[in-house]
Amino acid sequence: MVSAKLHESLIAVALLALLLGFGAGPARAHKEAHTAEQLKAFEDVFMEQVKIGDLLFHGDPGTQKSLGVQLSKTGMACAMCHPYTSDTHPYQFPKFQEQMNAFATLRDMINWCIEKPNEGEKIDANSDAMKALEAYIYWSNRNSKLEPGVH
Amino acid sequence: MSDREHLRREMDRVLRAPGERPDGSISLTRRTFLHKSLLQGAAGAAAYGLFPTLSMIDLAFAQGGQGFRFAWVSDTHLYPKSLNTRFVEKATRAFKDVQAMSPPPDFLIFGGDLGQLGDPVELQLGADLLQEIKVKKVFIPGEHDWYLDMGATWNRMFGKAPWTFDHKGVRIVGLDTVSHAEDFWTSRKMTAKERMGHMATLDGTLGGAWAAVGAEQLKWLNTALNDWPKDKPVLVFSHNPLYEYYPPWNFWVRDWREVNETLKPFANVTNIHGHVHQPLYNEIGKLRSIGMLATSWPWPYAPEGVPVLTRAMIRVDPGEPFDGVGWGLLTTSANARTDAEYKMWRKEVFATTQVDSGTGDNDNQILSPRIADRI
């Protein structure tokens, strides 16, 4: 049964939607419709990060230097164990991660791999390098369905 | 059914003679596992992880041969010691294991990718480590050994492939499946190191379908087998698999159909290959293929194409450098059967469920050229 409070909230949302014009036009009534150029620009921003992430994932020295990171000290790169990001399972995070014995995000896992197998230097979880690695890993797994928590 | 699966089945249909069935060794393999696990006091097939002898794949060789054993080591991917000692430790362990065998193996086959970037320092390091092994050694190259100087150092230090010799009733052939890449470097004005870097990238795009036997070597293979009785066993060593597993990672040779046609007249052909860094088993017609471990690191099973006859390796712990890697011991028994054993440095080798092998993990991928290669 819907509580009285929730019922009032639903009515309020419905009234707001009417005021904003939902149902009478495009869902983006709160802003201008995107132009094709804008959408292309958004995609370009994303794909640039994917490319940077690809270079980092494959151990490109120049990209690491420009971002001030050292992802490996053994010569190993992420892609050597994860060709095309295979077995990175980004769609399963957050989840309990055995190696860490902890509940972990994809960023935690990236840092674990940098520190353990690669013997590199852990990177800031919100750094440009981390975002680029994340972009590349997600892009490479873009056909996945979300399975958070699955091992 | 995918086009690739359709093609695979069609090739098998064409190559397998009427009335033939997949080799009975598969059922023998299962019996071997069960027998061994019972000996160990373990229950059921789930407990067939043996230590240190971890798997058995029985292969029928023609009757009449003598028994012998040989060792396979490959994919050591050595860096200079100053950069990485981990791979040195693992290669050293494998070579010491081989040397410690009693009685010793008749020979060692090194199956390619001794170095990581073809650096003469890496190849010399490998040669130094291989001094540990006193028995006969034979070599075939991997792509990581080749593309810095197009095989010059490799050939000088380890000899040219292909080659062949007969051993106790078996004709043994070593192939070069790595030197046939199309020239992607000249027009791009790449340095030798840049060329090597692209070839050393498994999921790279520019190297293309570089794995091949090539027309000239196929002609040589025909000649090398021409005087060999069709009912006698043939053993073929190659870095890459001689069938189509997963072309985007060159887990194949691009002319595998022609190779299979060449080997088709022979009743008993076994191909032992490296490159894949994982246990694999396949049969196409009369050609059996066994994929061997690397000593350096394991690879995940490819998104598609894993042969259904394969017993998949269990997931490994990336935090444990000695997990998921090792070498191989192959034994031809006196009654002309050969066991292939994965000498993996852990207790359990094979997964009993897909979730533990990861063979179904990556089929979500939309394969596309490497984004950083789109220059």
C-alpha cells in the first residue's frame, strides 16, 4: 500500500512534470536541444580520454610522463595480462574483491594491479590518468550489462 | 551458429575421413584423471588437480615406436635483468625443473618468445639461463624474438627454423610461424623498436594477421614429410596454433587450412604450440593440437573460439607471480602413447565450472581496432 506521504510526493512530481511540459514535447525541456555538433564534441571528449587510457593501459612511456604517473616498474603493462581489457570485468564493480579482501570499486582494482603485479606507483583515484584508464576499460566493455557485485 | 563455428565444423567434416570419430584419447584422458584422483584419495573429477603432475592428455602414436620423454618450455618473455627479475626467476625455475627430471628427457623444445622485445640482451640472458639444461635443445622462434632485427640475432644464436629430425619412430618438425607479417613499418617510417613494440602488443592492430606458415615453408613441409610413411607419427612444433582459435590475437596461423591439407594424409599428427599462455586442446581431422603454458604470465581465454575439447585452466591470482604459469612434459610411452603434462606451479590447474575458468567472461566485447592505433 502506498503511504499517504509517498502519495503526496507522487502528486507533486506529476504536477511538476506537467508544469515542465513532460508528455507534450521533448524530454529535455529544461535545456535547449543538443545540436549534432554538440553531441560530436561530447563524443570527442570521451574518445580522447579513451585514447589516453588505451595508451596508459598499454604502457606508453610518453603518456605516463605527461600525466606524471608510473604505472609499472617491471616493464609489464596492463594490456599484457588483459588484452583488449579482457577479464577486467568493469561491469561487476563495486564488488567484494578477493585479492584485497575488501569491497572495492573499479578504481580500487586498477590501483591494486598497478601496485601488485606491475609494482608501479598507486595513482590518485580522481586523477586524469585514472579517469582515462576507466574510460578505456568501460569503452572496451561497452556491450556489457551491469552485474554489480557478481564475482 | 557463427560463421567461424560453421567454417570450423565444415573443415572438420572435410578433413575427417568417413566413419572417423574424434580420437578416443579424450575418453582415456578422463579415465586417467579419475584414476589419478582416486589414487590421491580425492573424490570425483573435481579433484583431478594433481601435484606436481597436473594434467594428462593422452595421444595415440603409431605402434612400434620406443618410449621417450621430452620437455616443452616457451613464452619466458625475458626483459633485461635490470628491469625485471620476476620472469627470470620463473624461467630459471622451469629450466631447473627440466634439468632435475630423472631420468632426463630426451630433449627440450623451446617454443618461442624467449625475450620480450627481441633485445640481444634479453636473448643472451635466455641463452645463459638455458645453459642449466644439459640435454639436447631445439628451438623455434616467437614474434617477440623476431621483429627488432627480423630474426638476425635469434637465427645466429639458436639456429633457423624450419627443421626436422626423426626420433624413436616419430618424425619431428619445428616450424617458424612468426616471420611472415606484412610490412606495416616501412611506409610509416617506424624504427626497429617501434616495429617490435607493435608486434609485441597482443591486441595491437598494425601487426595484422602476422601468424603464418607461408607458401615457401608449406612447400618445405611437403618435402620434409614426403618420404615419411603415412601411418607413422608426426610431431609438429609451432609457436602459434595451427588452427583458427582467435585471429585478433593471432591465436592461429592465417594459412591453417593449407597446413591442415598438407598434414591430412598422415594418420597421426600432434601439434604442440605456445603463444596462447593457457592449456588448450583441439582436434581437426587427424590433427591434434595442444596449447602449452607460458612461464611468464597467463592469458585469459579469448572471447570466442575456445575449442570445445579444451579443459579450461582455472582462474589465477594475479598477485601470485608463480600462479597460472609453468612448463610441459610430454611422454611417449613404450606402447606408443604420449602423455602431455602441464607442470603448473599450483595445486589445481583445471576449472570445473565456467565461472572459475573465465571462458565465458569476455563475450561481451565489441571487437574493434585498437583506438591508439588509429593514426
